[in-house]
Amino acid sequence: MNEINIKIPLHKFQDLMISHVRYSLPRHTYIVSETIHDVKTYWSVLS
């Protein structure tokens, strides 16, 4: 897997993650499982 390390302010990351979840969860496609995985992976950063 290719990775890119970037620095963004925490509040911007929180906004991006919330937007990602709001967009993805109402869908009925594979993106729902990807979103759930993302939340499990990055939720600790949001707390």
C-alpha cells in the first residue's frame, strides 16, 4: 500500500472525517464498509 504523510490541523481532519461519514453511510455500496473501516482506524484521533 502506498502512503503519503501530510500535516493538517486537527479541526480540519475532524471536518473531513465527519463529511466523509455523512456522505458515505446513506449509500448502499461498498463505500459503507470502507467508511466503517476508516472510522475504526481513525476514531482515536478524533477523540
